[in-house]
Amino acid sequence: SHPSVLASTESINKGSSQILVSFGDNNSAKSMSSDTTAAESDNKENDMEMNVLYGNDDTLQGNKDDEKAAFLMSPNQNKQQEGPLQRLLLELDQRCSVKRLMRVWRPRFEFVVRLMLVATFLDDSLRTIIQFSDHTQQLAEQGCLNWLGSSKLVVFLAAIFLGIGLLVQSIGSICLVALFLPDVATAALISWTIVQPVLYGQLSNLELIAESLSLLGGLLSLRAQLVCSGTGSHTQLIGRLLLPAMYLYHTGPFLYSALTLDVTNGIFMYLSSLSEFVIYTLVFAGFLIGSALVALGLKSRIVALFLALANIVYVFHQHPFFRFVWLDSDGKWEYDMDNMSMPQVTLQQGISAFDFTPEQLYDLHKYYFFLGLSTSGALFLLALYGPGEIAVQKDEVLLPVVARAQD
């Protein structure tokens, strides 16, 4: 072999080996960089998972910082939109996760509202079980069956109707609270709510009719949320229109009280009458405006919330059945007859309030207490779910700051 050829061959081999070495170095560098990138991405994913678990997501914090910056950049606009409640909730949102609180407590609040809605049915079922014979006799003598006369057939029919009502109220209430067959449960309770005033002959009892209509509106609203899909908006509209029936009824007594105050010549009596007139007029206007807003679906969620709370205060003041009874030293029940007045109820001809025993008066107050609690639950449903699609303000938000944090 020629020496020049050998030299050129060696140089070629060295060059190729250098090229291979550099290529290998490049591949190793690329592999090392890819491994480093994969490790960094894995670390980022792990950090994100840990931040999500512990609720310290930097992205969420960045969003909050952006919101604070936007708040500082447009103070005039935020002053117009922000009220005391919004400022309080904004402070709460900065200290804890409102989204997490809403996610945890909303199902529990929905359960409590459903329990309030069926409270009157559960109470009536328990009272019927304990006093079945007395209720049968009362239904036969004072209900819609009394036109048949007093016979064993009437008593038998009354027992049949009372047994059906007992099953409907007890089973329907339990199913609705547990969300088991809500279609059948709501339909059964709606039917009994319509039939009960007719069965007991209380169509002229305007307070009972008004509260039953409000309760019926709550059941229709709940049915629209749980069952109805195509006709849900119309069902919710009918329920919302029925909700303020109880407050429309209460505007009558307040208006009557404001217009029938006694005229007096004394300055102190005049000031007292004037203050009562102002109070009655304000309450009348508040009930009337609130009922109109609920029916129209304008600011209906916040109005329903305040009306529900006001109704709870009224029920505890007007029908505190737990204060009317106690056990004496001999273990017998004693009733406070001095403070336990006769509730408004339609009486048959020849029967007066003096014919009622203390136990019957106590049962009436307890019935109206749980009926008022159920009507408050119906209003809470409107505050919880909103007015529906057919409303003046269908996209109403109850708590704007909470809604922003939830988004």
C-alpha cells in the first residue's frame, strides 16, 4: 500500500470518528435536555397537584391579584356596584375559599330547605297517628262529609280519607327529603295540599288558604327543579306566582288596622296612634311591594330571603307552641291558657272557641307553626334556585361576590 493513501485513509477515519463523537455528544446533550425538560414538567405537575390539594394554587392567587388591581384601577365603578354585603363577602373570600364553602354547604342547605318544606306534612302525619280516632271524629262532624249526616258510613269514609292522607304525607315527605322518586312524591304532596282544605271544610279560612297556596308554590318550584325538563320554566312561573299569596293576605289586616285607628284629642294618644299608623302603613307597603317583586321575578331572590326570615320571626312570635306546655311536679302536662289565644280557624255553626280544650288549642298552634315554617322553606327555595327563565330578571345573582369567587 502507498503511504499517501494510508495517510489519507487515517485522516478520513479520524474525521469520521470526530463526526461520530460530536454527533453522539449532540444526542447525549439532546437527551439530557429532554430529560431535564421532562423532569421540570413532572415537578410542575406535582406542584400543581399539591397546590390544588392544599388550596394554594398560584393561578387562583394571580386571578385574585388581577381582580384587586382591577378594583383599584376603577374605583368609581366598584363603589357603585359594591355594597356592605359585597364588602363583607369580599373580605370573607380573601380569608377562606368561598368556592369550597359553597361546594360543601350548598347540598346541606338544600337538604334543610327540603326538610322545612315538608315540616307541616311530617307534623300532621305524627299528630294523625297519635290522635287518629279524634281526627276521624272531627273530620266526620266538621269536615266536608258532615252533610251526609252522622252515621257509621260517614265515620268509615272519614277514616279512609284520613288514612290516605297519612300515607301520602308521611311517605311523600320522606321520599322528597331523600330525593327518592321526587316525581311521585311532589305530585302526591301537591294533591294533598289542594284536597286538605276542602276535606276539612276550611275553604272560608283565608289564612289557611293563603298559606296553603304559598306552600303549593314551593312544591311546584321544587318539582320544576327536580323533575320537569321541558315545562320546568312554566311550572316554576306558576310556583313563583303562588308564593306571595300568604303576604298578600297579611296586607289586608295591616291596611285595616291602619285605617281604623281611633281618633283622640290627647297629644300622647295622638302620637301613639300616629306611630301605629306609620308602622302599619310601612308594613303594608313592604308586603305589597315584596309580593309584587317576587311575582315579577325582579330582585326576587333577595326579597324572598328577607320575607322568609321575617316569616320565621312572625311564626315564632305568633305560634310558639313550645312555650304553651310544660310538665308539672306530678308529671302531667300543663297548658298556658293565659297566653294561648285562639288561632284564626273556620268554625261550624253552633261551635265557639270556648268549646276547644287546651290540647286542641295547643295542636292548632303547633299546626300553624309548622305550616309557617314550610312556607318559609318555600321562599328559601326561590332564594336558592332563582326565579326561572320566565322572569323580568332571570339571571339574578343573590350574592355577587360569592358568584365571582365560585366562577
